[in-house]
Amino acid sequence: MLRYWCRRKQLLLIMLSIITLINPPRDRICWMRPNSDDWFILADSTFNREQWYENFRVTRDTFTIILNEIEHDIAKQDTPMRKAVPTRKKLAMTLYYFASTAEFRTIANLFGVSRAFLCNCIKDVCCAIIKNLQRRLIYIPKDDELKSILETYKEKWGFPMCAGAIDGTHIAIIAPKEDHTDYVNRKGYHSVVMQALVDCNYLFRDVVIGWPGVYTMLASCQTQLFMTKETTITCFQI
């Protein structure tokens, strides 16, 4: 039995040697495809306020504030293989994606990266924004702030005792493998529901995303607006 396995091992080594001679290892021509980010360099250095806002939908000051808040979460270290993509470019790519209808291929070409990197970058930046800014910037107003919103709605729009405008939309998705019928909305395609509450100054106060498309406003029962008695009581004790 031992002789059998030794002979089998010898035959395997011979076969591997033959394969190596027939197909010798090839040197990598390049570690990554050559790309150019000339457009972003031009935009970052020469765009005026209007041009910058048209492309990224935020002012330069707002861009800097967001970058300072999330930079530590999206920064990567340089390696011997390549330099890390600057955090400024990562944020710009994400904002450009949200501000335009361009596909991944187009945006990747503008910023000199691959489509795969762009996809991962958008996810990382979004997670960093949610982690660092969501609870500080998206919350239900209370006390004096709520009173101010009620007064503004009445004076500006003629709606007394109104604290916000609530609406929803459907975000199209690929049909999931499980319970796919629950995601078919009234328009006949698969989706998840996004519901948002906006105040009199066009600021988002509550956002919930993820309920199956078969639901509409029923998703509101799970938002922070209706989660606790304290919030509801506060809203109506002005």
C-alpha cells in the first residue's frame, strides 16, 4: 500500500512538471489598468461655485464639512503595489453618483478608477456618513424647535399644527429568492419602500428604507416618529 501511494505521488509530480514546462508562468504586464482622473483634477481646481454645485449638488463648504466628518473612516494606507485613492476623490465620486444619472462605467472613467472600486467606494462612503452624521442631522424636532416649525408652517404655507410633510416612494430591486411576491408593489414591479418626513425648511427629519414594496404608508409605524409614546405626546402638547 505504501509503495502504491509513493508511486502515485511520483506520477503527480511528473505531471505537474510537464504542465509547468508546457505553460510557464507569465510575468504580470501591469498591476492595474492605466486610468486618468484628469476630469476630477480639473473640476477640483478650476470649477467655480455654480459649476461645482451643478456636478456635486453641495457647496464646497458643505463638501469639506462632510469630508472632515468621515475622512477617518474611509481613508486607506498606501501599499508597495499602489497608492491609496484620496478620501476627497472618494467623497466626490459618491456625490457625483447621487447627483447624476450616469452609469458606473462613465463615473469610473471620469475619476480614473475601476467600476468594482467605485461600487465598493459608494458603499463605504454611505456607511461612514450614516455612522457619523445620521443621528446628529436626522432627528424628530422637539420643544422650541418643534414650536418654530409649527409656526413657520402656519405663516408660510397656511397649515396650522403641521410639523412636517410625509411621503414615500418605491425603489426598484431585483426580485429576492425568498418571499419575492411580498416585494411586488401596486405598479407591478419588485421594490422596497422609502418613506421620509420633511420640515418647513426642506430638511429631512425622518427616513426609513427597506420595507417590502407591497406596503405603502404602513411602513410609517416603524419609523422613529411613531416608535415611542414620548415623541407622539411631545408632538401634540404644544
